[in-house]
Amino acid sequence: GAGVSQTPSNKVTEKGKYVELRCDPISGHTALYWYRQSLGQGPEFLIYFQGTGAADDSGLPNDRFFAVRPEGSVSTLKIQRTERGDSAVYLCASSFGTLTDTQYFGPGTRLTVL
Amino acid sequence: KQEVTQIPAALSVPEGENLVLNCSFTDSAIYNLQWFRQDPGKGLTSLLLIQSSQREQTSGRLNASLDKSSGRSTLYIAASQPGDSATYLCAVWDDYKLSFGAGTTVTVRA
């Protein structure tokens, strides 16, 4: 079956602009995660959804970042007033939802803020 | 906050040599530990997951050990091949959150 997909694969924007990044999880996975990977670093946790609700958004760096998952499937990460420091690869992962389930990662969206 | 460190940051070996990748973490109260592979421009591929009650996991040429008391895990890759060239990431589970190291970039020379 299809894995986790993310669109776009690359996004270039200007400082101050608004961007949306999309994640399509594996069908049937109730848990969805967003991570951010800066150059030369490992991914850092941003937010975790169980179903439609954000169970843990403690990793979001500030209130410019917001994520939704209105129907419990596709999720959108939204970044307002982008800054150059937001440049990174944004990874999405999904799992069946219990604490022992492996997270399956998508290929990521590379965001570049000029 | 859990801190995960991977040493070395980069490694270059001739084909056929065994690889030893190290991962250390600061909080031993972990749930699971997982090793991933990341190819340039690609997402993460899970290699091995060691549950907290286990000491090691094996898959083919890969073997990962876990010593929670000392806060260490080691990934062994036997008889390396050029196709093993990638970045290897260690991740510690804190319930559902993964805390990652910065990775070890491996180059296997033909």
C-alpha cells in the first residue's frame, strides 16, 4: 500500500509569507506526527495528533506555527510570517496509534525562506 | 529533556569492513530505542526497534544492542556494502515522541 506522502516536496518562499505543508498518512493510521529537521541535525518533534485532535503541540516553536487535521486523516502544517530560521525539512509520520507502534515517515517537505 | 548523541558524526570505510555506530542518551527511563536510515532527500526508513525490555535486535546484517543502565546503544552492520552509504539516526522513544541524535553519515567505498 501507499506510504506517507507529503506535498509539496520543495517550497521556496519569501520572508514574511504564509505557507501550508500537507501530509497524507497511511490509511487507517490514527496517529500523526510532525517533525522538523534542520541542516545537520536530527528531526525534532513538533506536534502529535490522535484522530482529529492535537494531543501534544508542545514542540511547536511559537504561535506562528499551527497544524490541523480536521477529518482525522490529512494534516496541514501552517506557518505564518515565515522567517529565515524556519528553513528546514518538515517531516510527517503516522502510526496505528498505540505507544508501541512504529512511526512511518514521509519523504518530507524542504522549506526554504529567502 | 532527553539528549541523544551519536558518535562519530561521519565514517568512511572500505567495502566489506564491519561498521560500528554509537548512540548515547541522558535519561535511561526510555520506552523504546529505534535506529533509522536516511538517504539524501528522502524520509526515514526504520531499521530496528528495540523495546525497553530487550537487550538487542537483529535483522540480516544488522544488529543493535541496548544498555539502558549506561544510556548506550550500538548499531553493528556486518560486511558493509556501497549501498549501506547513508545517514543513520538513533531515536529514543519518550512515549510517542521520538528524540533523535544528529546522525552518523556513513560512506562505504567500493
